[in-house]
Amino acid sequence: MTEFYTPVAVPTDRGPGDLLRTQTVTVGNLDNTTRASRIVYVSSDSRGELIPVSGTVISSVSASASDLKPIMVYCTSFHGLGGECAPSQLLVSGEEPLDQIQAALERGWTVAVPDGENLGITGLGPHTFLAARAAGQVTLDLARASQALPEATSANPNRAPIVLWGYGDGGRAVVWAGELHREYAPDLDLRGIAAGAVVSDPDALVRSQHRGPWSALALAGLIGLSRAYHHLPLRHVLTEDGLRAVRHAETLSAAMLLEHYRQPLEHWCERPDPWNDAIWRYVLARESRSGARTPAVPVHLYHGTNDLVVPVESGGGLFTEYRRRGVEVSWREYDANHFRTAVDSTPDVVDELAGFLNRPHIGPAQHKGQPTN
């Protein structure tokens, strides 16, 4: 593990989006027409406390120095709770899929990829999987931090237009970023959002996946949310075997979690329905709020009809709620599973994002949508 990921304290004079550390890196499987920086920047967690977060910013070297490059923040699907599975690590090693990133770079956009809260920087984990407010804030603050890098915005002093794209848990992150945009980062020129296979309700995900081949996701959700709400005694539902399992699981990648933890969630708990515990009901209610606020920018949602990881009803329900609230929202289904949809949708999603960027700039007060609740 490189020294770049050693913990760093957030100075008292720094705020969300400020850069703390930068390092020039080479992204595996990308040619020399791109340049990349690995960064540590300031964001905030579920309780509003300032935290350091790592990420990567990649841009093309071919654009004119006077160009104002759009910035696309791309939030990946769930990579794991710990270990060397942060996107910034996998990008350098050449193990991170590049379909979406390459497609955006070919449009001349700068691409920023967050690692997420507590993933990447050592000693802060586990990753707060399913903690949506923190994920949305980390996403918005990476857009802010990217604008401070000369390779991102070149010599143009104006603010870069921003689009957000995420899939799976990354889709949940960008949806929440869109819902938080006006209250948390109104300074950003956010133009639009694309989100695939969105987990709009973690309670429903836990209930649907607590048994079967994806049961490790339910365990990961319990671990991630208990870290995000560490001031609450959320691990009291676990048995002694469960506590030991969690200590191991919180260091693993997604692939290792799925391999090692195939038991139903109840196997590790004192009760067969831990999500119905009173404290867990409180936490899940706080996190089950995609659609509770109204994005002020257009949103494109998409899903695979054969998705066995995140049921298509999850994204479809969010589409229905956004349309009811008057959000400018579009929907597309793909006759594919969770993983195939992530690839097959790429050309369509890039076209949608390009359409958002080609619209004239609209100030925050002029955007469509209802006031933030």
C-alpha cells in the first residue's frame, strides 16, 4: 500500500472540496494521451463532520489550454468494504473496467472517480456502504476538488459544467448528490445525472438479498451502515460468531465477500429479522429517502429487466416518484442482467449526458423542480 493513502487530518481552515494531497499517476490500460492525478480532498460524513476522501481525476491532454472541459464524476458499483479495492488503486493496477471512463474521455471530458467514504485511505474503514448522504456529499465534493486541478479546467477561469454518472451503489450516490445539490453545493454548475440500477431503498435490498447468492450484500450493508452511524449500538443484533465475521468481512473486497459469506444474514444475528430491530428501523428510515428531495437538474434512469442483484422495481419506483414530483426524468430498460446492462448502456448514457451538457447554462434558482424539503 502506497504512502499516499496514509491518514491525513483535515486542517481547521479547510472546507468541503478543498485539496489535501495530490499525486500524478498512470492509469493502467489508458494510453499516453491522458493524464491522471490521485487526490485526497475534504468532504463530510453522514453526521456532517469533515473527513478526508481519496479519488482520481483523469483528463485528455489533447484539448486546448483555453478550453473549459466538462467534468463527469463517475461513481462505480460496490467494490467492497476494505483492502486494496478502492477505484483509485484498481485504476493504477489496470483492474478497473474502463468502458464508461474511456467513453467520456473520448468526448473530451475530464473524469473524476471517487473512492467513497473510508475506502482507500488506511485506518478509517470499513467503507460506509449504503450510507447515501455521505456518498452524495463525497460525489459533489470531488466535483469541487477537480476544478482546483489545472489538468481539469485548464486556463479558463470559469466554473466547469458538471454531470454525474453512477451504477448500482454508484447510481444511488449520484441520485443523492442530485437531491443534495441545491442545499450542499449550489456553487456547482450541475447539468444532469445518469443513474443505473439504483438502490432506491436499502431496506428493500436487505430484505430481498438476505438469503441466496447475493446475501453478502446484506451483511455488507449492515457493516457499512453501522460504521456510518457508529454513535448508535447497531451491532448489538450480531452473535459472537457474527461479530467475528464482521471484523473479517470489513477488510474484504466485494468478490471476497461474496465468496466467503454465503450464509443468510440471520445466520450471524440474534434474531431472524435484524432489520426489524428498533434502532435499525430508525437508520433504514433515514437512508430510504431517494426521491424525498427534488433534483433541480434532468435525470436519466436505466435498469436491466433481468437484474437479480438490484430488482428493476427499485429503479422504476424512483422514476415514478420523480415524475410525480415534476422532475425532468427519463427511463430506459435493457433486456439484460445487472452486469451486462452496465456495459450495454454505455453509448446511450454518454449521449444522454452530452445532451445535458449541450444545454445552455441555467442558474440554480431557474431550474425546474420543487423546493428542497
